[in-house]
Amino acid sequence: MKINFKITTLLLLFMVSAISCEKKEEVEKQVNEETLTLKSAFSDDFFVGSAVNDNHINGKDTLALQLIGKEFNTLTPENIMKWMNIHPEENTFNYNMSDQYVALGEKNTMHIVGHTLVWHSQLAPYINTISDSATMAENLKSHINTIVGKYKGRIHSWDVVNEALNEDGTLRESIFLKVMGKDYINYAFQLAALADPAAELNYNDYNLWKPEKRAGVVQLVKDLQAKGTKIDGVGMQAHWSLEGPSLEDIENSIIAYSDLGVKVMFTELDITVLPNPWDLNGAAVEQSYEQFEGDPKMNPYPNTLPDSIQNKLAKRYEDIFNLFLKHKDKISRVTFWGVHDGQSWLNDWPIKGRTNHPLLFDRKLNPKKAYQQIIELKKQN
Ligand code: G3I
């Protein structure tokens, strides 16, 4: 009788503690889920980040800074490290903004990206006057050695060469190619590796889902590898739309790049919801788009995004993140090109003065349905 009583008491105690454990776990899970942010939700998968502009870097945009600190664990400077800004004249380096940028990343213990060392666009004018190979090589050396060397151990990842390929996968006729030939790419990567052997070195470009351009990247990476030059990753910029590219094309590129033994990154993700001039019959890509400025047909959502499009955007982001999660072993970083819709370059490109809605946070910095859906997707994975 006594023994029975003891067993029953023990059983009861065990049940009570099991129930309270279960309850505790449930409460913990609830708290966790409520406080999930992009960086915590995907912490086991890949870095999640944002491009930052002048007002984030100089501390003026305090609201966006709170959001950045809460949601992201990697940063990319949208403009301040481009050649024309950081190295405007041959012997002038302008570190005012880049020092503040790196300090911002360090304050938040973030993975800090340098964007970008060698790009045909936003160049300092003196580079365009160089016509012999030795002088160009000297200038590349001074640019890369000085900047990568200065931030050695503090900038963790560099977009070493940006947009060196044409859409058909051939090399773009940039000033660097014209003057130095195709070895400028290898030279740039070698210089960066020497200046900071521990930094991650990447090739970055847009439309890298395109099969022809993909083949160009594969060749470029193989050429570097054949020469024993360090290349760690391929950055797919990911300026996409509601309609394309297809998940299949994106997936094929993830696999092709990863098969080369390099990491894959999505470095400039945004999804335009607006019509583009090249989708219109008869609008050639090369023509000026000024004619469309102020045209309400080209700016259909100047106030809020209708639910139907908000839902489409959410579904598109969900599909894309589903693919990213499927290949999380190959993907090291996903960076959005801007913090919120009001700060996106897509409000002024390809047509100035429009209201685009391409990111996860709206103009009031509130998370959009796309944000909720991505977090929800992660909870189920
Ligand atoms: O800072 C000046 C300002 O002083 C001036 O009054 C104003 C007048 O237009 O221009 C301001 O500079 C603009 C700058 O963005 C900062 O807002 C430039 O005109 C404008 O051309 C520049 O555009 C940037 C573009 O690269 C060209 O550098 C976009 O913000 C930036 O989002 C975009 O980013 C690129 C990536 O670096 C590479 N991949 C493609 C991506 C989108 O184009």
C-alpha cells in the first residue's frame, strides 16, 4: 500500500515536471518566434544584410540604423567605397565615410563587405585618361594595396571585380580591358590576396542567372583557379522582378558556381514591382527613358502597394528564400540592396522619380507581408 502510494506520488511528480517542461519549452518557443528577426531566423543558414547609404553611415538616419542593428548581420556600402568616392585623384584617398562605415559594422559585430575595387562605372576621371598597360597596372596596385591594406582584418569580404562581363559572357570592353587586356582580372585578385590574405575575395555581377553569362563566369573563375589565384566566391547581384528570372535559372547558376568550389552570394537583392521600359513594345533599351518620367502608367503605385501586388511580392520572396534554403550549404550571404523601399535606387532607375516597393520594409520601416512570409517559411524549415 505504502509502496503503491510512493509510486503514484513519484508518477504524479514526474507528470507535473514533464508538463511544466513542455510548457516552458512552448513559452520559450513562442518568445523566440515572436522575437525572430532576419538575422536570427537565418543564423544557421547564411548572413543576411543590407546595403547602407551616407545617412546610415554618418549616423543621421537613426530609425533605419535601429532596424539595421536588429535585422542584419552583414553590411555593404552602397556607394561610398566606389573608386570616384574613395580615391578621387591619383594621390588622394578619402577615408572619412569608409572609416565610419567600418566602425558601424564593428559596433554591431557584423560581417563587413567592401564594394567595390575594380568597376568600369563610377571611376575617378584620371583612370579614364590612362592609355598604357604599365601605368594602369601601377594604378590598380596603388588602389587595391592601399585600400585593402588599410582595412586588413576589418573588411572581411571584397567585391574585387564588379561587372566585368557582357550579357553573352564575353569580357566587357572596359577601360581596364582595353588598356591591360584580360589579365587585369587576375592581377586585381592577386593584389587583393596579397594585401589581405585572410579576406574573402569575390567576383560580383548582375544577370548571373543567364546561361550565357553563367558560362562566362565559370570560365573566369576557372582561369583564376588555373593560375593558382585566390577567388572565394561569386556574387549574384539579384536585381530581379516579380516575373523573372525563373527559379530554375537561378538554381542552375547556384549549382554551377558551387561546383567550382566557390561560395555563392546574393549580394544586391531587390524585386521591382514596376513596369520597365524594355517590356514595352518598341522601347529599345538604349533609348533615353526621360520620356517616361512623370507618366502615371509607368508609376502605378505612387501611394501604397495594392494587396494583390503585395501578395505577389511576398510569394516571389518566399519562393526565392525557399530556393536559398534548399541550397544553404552553398550560399554564404544574402544582402538586400537598401534598407527600406524609400531608400531603394529603384525609385530612380531606369526612370527617375517613381515609387517602387522592392524590399522587405516599407517607407515607414514596417515589415511587409514578404518579410512575414520569409520568417514564417523559416519557422517551418
Ligand atoms: O551623391 C550625389 C549627390 O550629391 C547629387 O546631388 C545627386 C544628383 O543626382 O547624385 C548623387 O549621387 C548619386 C549616388 O547614387 C548617390 O545617391 C549618383 O548620381 C547615382 O548615379 C548613384 O547611383 C548608384 C549607382 O550604383 C551608381 O553608382 C546607386 O545609388 C547604387 O544603388 C547603384 O548600385 C549598383 C552597385 O554598386 C553595382 N551593381 C548595380 C547597382 C545598381 O545600379
